[in-house]
Amino acid sequence: MVVYSSIELTCTDGIAILTFNRPKALNALNTSLLEELSHALNALKADESIRVLILTGAGDKAFIAGADISEINTLSPLGAKQFAQAGQEVISKLQELAIPVIAAVNGYALGGGCEMALACDFIYASEKAVFGLPEINLGVIPGFGGTQRLPRLIGANRAKEMIFTGKHLTAAEAREIGLVNKIFSPEELVVAATETAKLIATKGKASLCAAKQTINQGLNTDLQTGLAIERDAFALMLASPDAKEGTGAFLEKRKAVFTGGLND
Ligand code: DAK
């Protein structure tokens, strides 16, 4: 069991909860946190038993209040490039994780924190959540994928308004524009995310991962290519042990029990 200092990782019944754990700095992203996150994502990728990941923040104020300003303030141009590369790599690694990932945003999700949530498959928020890309106030622009993932999710016009103004959005405003799926009280947030994760974890791991990959690949291509990707993935899934179990269980009028892994 690896002991981390800037994150916490717990795994129960196939559900991993990764908590950003620098509450005194509102869980701001520094190099050490990014390195630990990268390590944890590698470990989760290698663990066949993990079916869903939830990300959340320690304390009651923040998911992640952005990149650690005290660290980026000291960076040389080369250091900034290395920091950007580390951040982009780890956030891409998160987005490319085969299993579903839910962001449970419990407070400030600003800058790199908002971008971290955007790399998850969907976002649940507490009533206290605040979203924003305030980089423009620092004289820079989003550097961890915000200029690319936000417009894909909420549309270019709304993304431009958020990025040009740097304004904060409440949880309700974020839900209205499709950034957030659902809102809960702070106490219920992780419980609700875990309930959804448990439901997802009852599905076949291979078909979950194929659905995620197909949606993500399709978003970056034209409809015809996307449909071709879907056809191939569908055919592959139909040949899987989980498809035999799922269709067999329906015909036998019983509940399906999916035990297949990604290598079956
Ligand atoms: N970094 C470091 N420390 C932070 C922080 C941050 N982002 N945000 C908050 N803190 C610290 C505060 O300094 C304070 O520490 P102490 O003074 O207690 O030691 C503590 O957390 C509590 O914060 P406040 O006292 O400010 O709390 P308030 O409730 O008054 O305000 C706030 C909360 C979230 C509105 C405020 O803290 C705030 O505006 N924080 C900064 C938000 C922000 O601008 N975040 C950065 C966005 S820019 C790059 C790629 C990507 C990025 C950078 C580079 N490369 C291409 C190189 C990403 C950039 C960003 O994320």
C-alpha cells in the first residue's frame, strides 16, 4: 500500500475514491500532487478489480483551487513548460483511464481544478461548488486543456464567456449550462457519487470501457467515422463473455452477473 502525502486513495468493492489532500492550500495543484496523481492513476489502471473512480477534495472549501500559484509564480520558462507538460500528461491520463470517472466537486473548482473535473466523465457538485477559469485574471490562459474540453462540453460561446471574463459560476449556473449533471448537499455529495458508482460497477467492465472509449473517440471525429468506431466496438462486445451472460440472463429471466474483465 503506497502512502501519499498530497492525495488519498481508498478502494472498496471495486470503487476507488481519490481525494486531493492539501486543504490548507485549497488542494491547489503542485508538482508533488501531480506526481502522486500520476502514480495513483497508473496503479488504478493496473488493478483489474477497480471498476469506477471518484475524485473529490479534502476539507469543505475546495475540490481544487487551481494550480499552486506560489509554485507557478517562481517558474522559469523551461520550468513552466515542464509544469505544463506534467499537468497536461496527468490530466490526459485521467481522461484516457479506461474505467468511468466521476468528479464530486465539493467547493472551488478553479483553473486547473475546473480542468481536472472536465477530464472526468461527468460531474456531480455540492451546493457549495464554484466553477471558473480565472487564468485571464493572472494574465495567462487555461493550460491544462480548458480551452479544448470546455467548449466541447458546453459550446464555444459559453466557454468563451467563462474564459474571457474569468467569472465564477455557482453550482446551479454550472448545471444550467450542462457542466454539472446533478447537485447535492455537501453531506450527500460523495454518498450520491458512490451510489451512482455502485450502480455502474454492476455493469460489465469491458462494455463500460468500450462505451467510454467509443463516446470519447466519436467526439473527436465526424459522424460517419464515429458510427464506424461504434460498429467495431459493438461487434467486439457481442463476442465477449459478458455479452453471453447479459443476453443469456435476459432470456432466462434472471439478473445478469458480469464478471468479465478487459482481457477476456
Ligand atoms: N494556489 C496556492 N494557494 C492557494 C490557491 C492556489 N491556487 N488558492 C488558495 N490558496 C491558499 C491561499 O493562499 C490561502 O493560504 P494561506 O494564506 O491561508 O496560507 C488558503 O489557500 C485559503 O485561501 P483564501 O484565504 O484565499 O480563501 P478565500 O475563501 O478567501 O478565497 C478563493 C478562496 C479560491 C476564491 C481564493 O483563494 C482564490 O481566488 N484562489 C486562487 C484561484 C486561482 O486563481 N487559481 C489559479 C487559477 S490558474 C500552466 C498550466 C495550467 C495552469 C498554470 C500553468 N502551464 C501552462 C505552465 C493553471 C493555472 C490555474 O489553475
